[in-house]
Amino acid sequence: MPVPPLPGSAYLPPDEPTALAWRDRLASGEVSAREVTAHFLQRIEERNPALGAFLLATPETALREAAEADERFARSGPAGMLHGMPLAHKDLADVAGIPTTLGTAALTPYVPAQDGPLPAVLRRAGAISLGKTQVPEFGLSSYSENLVGPPARNPLDPSRSPGGSSGGSAAAVAAGMLPFAPGTDGGGSVRIPAAATGLVGLKPNRGRVPSGGGQNDLGQFVVAGPLARTAADAALLLDAMVAGPNHHATSAAPVDGSFLAAALRAEGRFRIGVSTVSPFSSRLDITLDPEATSALEAGVRDLAAAGHDVVDADLSYDERYPDAFRTVWTASLATLELPRGGEARLTPLTAAVRRRALRRSAADLVSAIDILRRFEEDTIRAYSAYDMILTPALGMTPRPLGWYQANEPGAGAGDEDALGMEDYARQCRYSPYTSMVNVCGLPAITVPTLKTETGLSMGIQLIGRPGAEAQLLSVAAQLEK
């Protein structure tokens, strides 16, 4: 069944098909891969100039691959669960023959000879990539503005950011340029833009998506997850994402059945603990916008109406968390090799945190990792008193473009470290509930619950027990009803 248009969206008609509906039409032969690909490419051509969601569209490559998919379909039917489905990849992922910029002007773009792990898995599932979407530099921030191309803009209000680091992908889905899209989430990079644009965003459990990280970065923070308009659409994409080869010794336990089946059943009643305590509160003044509070209250009402036991959760966090997370999150920048003059082409945020990373000792890094591993164990133990934890998705309404780079009061224009760290602090205040989930490796989902008076979308975050993505998708589907 079609879903309603996004709150305040000028881009999606009331009868906009879901990704699941497109999948079924393609699988039955009602429409061809070329027809669907051309349909979404036309939307990109019409809508992207105003939104900056795509850094690079690849129509010639996409149409060629769609024609090949149609030829295979004529011989033997649909090849893969995503036969002919259009999507796009963040410009942090390698797609064979397509330039990768990593969102930075400090390095020369390169053209990979083969797909990275996640694009390869989705290609084998039958999906067709329409291009590369806008990201922050190296995927570092919760907004998608860089020195490579125009900023990604929020389709609900183009003067505001769709978030990051999967901001371009979220903007593309929210504006109907894609039916769904994969993202990656190392501190909220799927959930933040989903919440800002009125989408469902799922961060899977660590190790759930073999080709999407979760065990490759230093802190084991990053994992690939879906951005979609419905829980079922997110589940469909997740089913394809987990189907790749697994070369990790530690993985999330296999799900009983498919994630799509769980979302369509929408079963289960759970004990859900509500908390607005943030682990960043020991360093920053975390104050919720009224809209964030209203969205949380709406989520509590909707969950209770669906039959869940929603109770206050008495939670607390290690006050050392903010410093430890920042240390580990930015550690990889210390090994970044730049060409002559590259330092001057970094964004102020990247340059500031890189300078700090270079000044840290190995002992500082080891200490921070140890703090986060203890944080993971303590937090999962505290959460285990509940089936799920409920928090606001965001602390504030989506931020205006350029908001993060505004001067810190009292800092001179030349005080680059102060400006960069104020940028980082603003990100933590905007999304104070997401990074802790990555540190713990838990699954979490964001769901829209409120349309503001100005047409923006606000929502909630549900954090599940280890390996409980199917339960999260089920509850998200219940809220949609």
C-alpha cells in the first residue's frame, strides 16, 4: 500500500509507491529495470540541483546496467532480491569505475577498479546504483557540507541540513529521488539524517552486516544500515545487505526468517524504558528543543497505545565518555597522509581534530579504548532491565546550513582549534543520544512521530537488545499503523 507523503514534503505525491511495491512490480515484470531507472534518473535531474543530495549522478552507467538486468530477466527471471531496484552509495564507498572523493578537497579523487564490499553485495542482489551521494569530509560530522560540492539540503526545508554523514542519501530518499538507500553509521550517521528528514533509519547490531563494517574501524563503531520511508522498506534493504560473504569470526546471530517478514508481521509487546539522560551531559549542557520533547511524548503515547509497557528508566553513564569517544572517533586522522598543501584544503573541523589526534600519545588512545569497552559492558547491563530503551532521536530541530561553523563566543576568527571544537560540541548537542549506541554495538532505529508547525519532522530512537533488529522493525511498523 502507498504511504502518505513526508511531513511538509513538496516532492512526494500521495500515491508514491514504496520500495517494496517497486520491488514487487519489477519482480513480476510489470515494469522493466530500464523504466524504473529512467524514472528515478529523471527525478534526480529535476530535483537534485535544489537539494545537492547527489554529488555525482551516473545515468549512462545506470541505464546500461538496467538494460543488462532486463536481458537477464528475460532469460531466467529476477536475479536477486533487489532485481532492478535503484539506489545510490555515499561518496565514501568505492563503486567500480566511479570517482570517489571521500568528501574531501585535500585528496585527489580516485577511480576504483572494483566495488567495495557493500556496493558489491548490493550489486549481486540486483540493485542498480544511480550515483554517489553527498557526505561530510571523511564522513566525520553530523551534517553533509564539504569543500567538494554544494551542501546537501533537507527536502522538508532546504535552508536546513538533512544531517550526516548519510545526509545526501537521506535527502535523496526523502525527496523521492531514490526508493531507499544504504548508509553507514559510526556515531549516528544513518539515524541522524533519517530523523532530520522524516525517514526510518536503522543502525544494525555490530557484526550484523558483514560487508558494512562494525569490526573494521578502531573503535568497532561503524556498521551499514538502511534509510527508507517505511519499516518494511528498511527491512527489505537490510535483508539484502546481510546476504554477503562473512569473513568475521564474531558476528550477530542469524535472524529467524527475514527482517522483511518481521516488519510485515509487526508483532510483539515489549517493556520499554524511557530516558533523556545523555552520556555527553558531563561535559556539555544538553537541552532539548520543545519539538524534541513533544516528539518523545508522542512516541510514548503511540507506544503505550500499541500495548507496550513504557516506563521511566533510571540510567547513568560514565562521565569520562565524551573525552574517550572523541579520542577514539578521531584517532584515524592521525594516520591520514596528505599531499603537499593538503592540510590547507581540509575543513576547519577536520583540521582541528586531526591536530589534536596527532598530539595524543599511544597511552592516551589505549586508555580511551579501555574506558569505552567498560562503558559498553556497563551500559548493556543497565539496558538489560528493559526490552528496549527509548530516547529522543535528536536534541534539536534540523539545523540551518552553516550553523556548525559559527564562531564560538569569545573566540577569534583565527582560533581554528576553538572553532573546530565548537563545531564538534554543537554536533554532540544536536545528537546527544546516538554515538553511545555505536560504542555498545547495539541495534537502534529512528522513527518519525511528530510534524512541527513549520513542516519539519521529529522522532524517537529505540535501542534494542543485542541482535534485536527484527523487534525494532516490528515496533516501527506498529507505529506506522
